[in-house]
Amino acid sequence: MSGSELVAAVRDALAVDAETFRERATEEAEALKTAVREGTFDNSQAIVGLELELYAVDDRTDALRRVPRQLLGLIGFEKELGLHNAEMQTSPQPLTSYGLTAQAAELRANLAPAQEKTAAENIRLVADGMWTVPPRGETATEYLTDSVEQDGVRIATNMSDAVRYHAMANTDYPAGCRLDAPNVTLEAETVMPESLITSIQPHYQVPHAPDLPEFFQYALRVAGPLLALGVNSPFFPPDCYDDVPDEQVLEEAHMEHRIGVFESVLNPPEADTHEGKVRFPPDFETVEDAIDDVAADDCIVPMDVAAGERFDDAFAHFRHKHGSYWRWVRPVFDGPTRSAANARIEFRPLPGQPTIRDAVAFQAVFAGLMESLPRREHPVRGMDWETARENFYAATRDGLAADLTWITTDGTRTDSVDEIGAEMLEFARDGLELAGLTTEEAREYVHPLRERLDRRTTPARWKHDHVRDQVEEGVPLAEAIWGMQSDYVDRQAETLLHGSFADWLADP
């Protein structure tokens, strides 16, 4: 799409009548609730899926690279926010031994040839939580803030040509468009700073849609402990930091800055943490409450939604609203056909992971918990919502060193990370066995995360230790961060397809 075409498309989007759009979405939400009550969104068994985001770097310098659009199409990946991003989604599979094997195989089957094709352009795709080395000849600040105004429309220079992304900078919605993190200052005129971050997003389809609130409540209670195991973004690109001592950056770094990036870029600066569009979601009493929460959420960019032939095109305006329903855990209702219609939980807190095995481990563990905790009526569901939320944000700050709270299977409250992690992973194993996996298979999926717990070492801690050690030896912070990033990319090149992060810990 040319620049003038993009500007015209943004103008068309901004001309859509918001009130008419809202009315259509509300009507569709009522129809959706009827379909859910009729059993249309039920499944015979649990189904899993995974979204995997990556960014591209120069395979010689590790500097961020823009991916040519033709190349992105050639490798079969989808565009994301930034020109450096690529995304793939696995096909939904039953939560069985074969289904999980198929998930890992599909990731490898797509990523291996993609790496071969991008290598011809000296590009490597990296699975990570946040990039830190800007494109050659540019600073990260320049890359993230560069934009132009054409005919009164603000366009981010390094953003994909998805109309809704560009339209966000041209609406009345007061997105922060800034980074709000310890010792970091960056202001932009678009939402492009969000392209710093990449994630994995496990999906779990519930068998009986009206039961979604029970699963959802459990998902909120495990969000903090799971994030504590997965943290992977303790550093920003060095030029984003204020002029403060290197030791201060290290001391005040959060283990998972990705959470703060998403919230500070897309929420209004003055928004209360309970009010911003990007936030920890509430509990739902009924599935109708979940649908109503999506329908009532502000839509930043109402758009004319073209009628299609998918089953869920009957709810097209509701689905479009859901696209900017940015909760860290969110309910999803969709399906290309009536038989494939499903209600599922999209688990969004997790950053990109060092290897495919680590990503699938989180997918399996989350699914195992969704199988086991409701069936065993685990008492952690009764833990108050405020504590679950506090756990979540504590995990963003401190990872496995966070002050977390959990209710054990015998109803006892504990703040022991070892006890919390051990019980959670044990119930994940139990859930996988309930889904038909053997004990050995279940333990194999859980193992990468159990290693992190036993060693108290997450990818973020590995990065932080690497940089801290270098700074203590007199290396400037920027060089230490870039050296760490080079080591990360090199180790990932050896382990991405068939190893795990635990292999990095065994090989100092």
C-alpha cells in the first residue's frame, strides 16, 4: 500500500460513525449470548493453540532489521505492528499427546524454512521479549518516534501498513504513546513504541462455553506465578535510558518491562490502572458478563466491517471491538464455521521465549492448569482478585524474586515461591495426565519450567546477570546490553528448534 493509499484508508476509517458501530456491536453481543446459551460455542474437548511473535535482526551485527513485505509473505508469516515484526499462529489442536506434539511440530515446520529463506537476506528471526539493538545507523528513539504528517494524518514511518494501527494516532483516544519505566524517557506521536515488545499467547478453548468464567478465574490466579517463570525483558535499548548511573539502571530494572510498555503506550497517561484499556481484567460471574465487558469497552477505531462468509462474521463488529480489548487475559468468541465456533481464553502476559520447547512448555502448563484446577476444585480460585492482581504486577517487577501469595491445595496461604511454583507445576502435570498424556510425557512438557524454578533463573535473570557482571568489570552499560543480546541470539541459534533455555544454564 502506498503512502497516499494508506492516508486515504486511515481517513475512511476515521469517518466511520462511532455510535452506529457501537449499536451494531451491542446487537451482535446479544445474538452472541443467545448462540452461547444454545450450545453453539461448546466443544467436545479442550483445544489449544499458540501465537508466536518474533523480530528480525541482521545475522552479522544483531541490529534490528526491517523485513521486506514480499519476504514476509514468502515465508508465510503475518505482519505485526512494526516493519521488523513477524507473527505465526498454530492450527488449533485437541489437548492430547498428539495435539501438543502437533503444536511443536507446526512451529518447527514453519520456523525452520523461514529462517533458511530470511538467511538469504542476512536476516535472522529472534524469539525474545524486547529488542535492544536498533537498526544500523539509527537510534532506537529515532526508529520508534519517526513519523510524517500527510494531509493532516500522522503516519509512523516504521509501522506496518495496517490501517487500524495508524488510525490510533489520529483519533480522539488519548493513548499515552510513551514509555513509562524506571530511568526511561521516550515520547512519540504514534503507538509505534509498542513494537519494542514481542510475546507468545497460549489459547485454551473451554469445552462448555458457559463454564468460561470458572476457567477464567483460575487463569487470573495463575497469571502472576506463570509470568514470574517467563519474564524475559529487563532492558531497553540503551539510548532510551536517562542520564543516570549504570548501577541505577541495573538496580531498578523490572524483570518484565513488556507489561509496562504495553500499558504506557496504549493507556491514557492519566488513566487509573483499573480503567486503562490495557489492564488486569476482572473476574466474571457469567459468560454473559464476559461478552458484555467486551461490548462495553471503548473502540478506538470503529471501522466499516466487510461482510464475509465466516460463521463469526455475524458478529463482525463485536470481533473488531475485541481487537482493541487489551486485557492481559481475555475471553475470545469466534470460529470460521458453526462447528468450529469456540469460547476460549487467550493468555497474554508471557513474553517471547528463548526456544520453541520453552514456548510449548508454557502452552502445555497453562492448558494443564486449566484442566486440573477446575476439576480438582483447587481452593486458589477463592483467593481474592486484588491479591491475584498484586501477584501479577509483582512478577513483572521481580520475576521469581517477587512477593507472591498462593492458596495451597489444603487451603493454607503461602508466600514461598518454591512452594507456589512446585504446586502449580504439579497440578499442570496432573492436568496433562487428565488429558490423556502419560506421566513421562507430562513431565517432559513441565520440565523446562521446573528447571527455571529449581535454579531460580529465568531468561530475564540470565540477561540481568550477564549485564551486571559486565558492568561490574567496567564495561559501559550500552556495550554490556548489546554484548548480552549478541550472546542471546547466538545461543538461540543453536537451541531454538530443538533445545531449551535449560541448556543455556548447563553451558555457562
